Amino acid sequence: MKPGRRLIRRALLPAALAIAGLPWPAAAQTAARTAAAAAAVTSVRTTTREFLIGPEDVLDIAVWDNAQLTRTVPVRPDGRISLPLLNDVAAAGLTPMELRDQIATALSRYMPSPTVSVIVRDIHSQRVTVIGEVKAPGRYELRSVATVLDALAMAGGLTEYASKGRILVLRRRGETTQQINFAFDRIAAGNLAGQPNFDLEPGDIVLVP
């Protein structure tokens, strides 16, 4: 682009913004805040994760052409299921497809090319706990991806005594517990860039002081 045309565009831009009622610096700041908020919302909503089997889930294990090995089993608190021939099989932390492959590999020692399917009949492991200054504290089962605001809504919302800027999400990471700050007051003020409404994970504890 020629230098003359570039200068003309720079001169016209503040004038156009003035016609729209926005001074040049304020317009730039507004655009930046809007873009940051949109990016924060997009990053939260596009987060996906595979379903992992957990304790208390109920599974349908089917072995083709073998009724004795086909059955419905619960996942025990230790994360295992009990199957004929194989005894205890670790299931927690696996996807249904991973468990299917694991069972098929183990059964191949007893039969040629076993065909196995794993179907999740009931889900009970996807739970979060909401405690503290909420109207209905307790443990809640998740039927789909849920954010912190979703969990607070399931718990009836905050009480009048809640410290909205000091909410914590406690998340187990192996032998340690991670503390994630959640400033509800920023979201209530529309500041999604400063505080994204992130997804919860099974086992999370939302603590409202």
C-alpha cells in the first residue's frame, strides 16, 4: 500500500470512531476487552474430555457367542470389576474402548479372537461436591460437562454471607490437592477475561467461604 493511502486511513479512523460516539483510545480499549472476553468464553466452552470409567459406574460386558462371560457388573470402590476367568480387572480411569481392548487381550489366552463390547449402563462416578455458603450444599451427579457456575446453580446459589471473591475449587492431583481460585464477583461484573467460568472435573470440591 502506498504511504499516502496509509496516512489517509489513519486520519479517517479516529473520525469514524468519533461519529460512532467513541474516542480513539476508549474504542481501542473496548475492542481489546471484548476480544479477551470472547477468547475466554471460547476456551472454556471448547474444552472437551473423554469419559473415564469410575467407581460406582455400572457396565454391560458382552462377549460374543459366550453367555457365561456376558454380564452386568458394577465398578467397585477400588476401581475394579469382577469377571469369570479373569477375576479382578482394573476399570477405573479407562475409557470404555480401552477397557474393551484390555478384556479382549486377557481373554485371548482362553479363546481365539474374542469379540468384546463394553457399554456404560449407569454413571455414578461423575460427581462434584459443593459446600459452604450455598443454599443446598451436597454432592451432585454430573450428566454432562459442568462449569463452576453450573455447580453453584445446582446447589441453589450463594447465600447472602458468601465471600464471592474467595471461592475455591479443590482438585486432587495424585497425592496433592490443587487449589483453584474462582472470583464469582468478577464474573457477576462481566469480567470473563479476568475470571473464566472453567469446567469442573469429577471429584472436584467447590468451597464457598
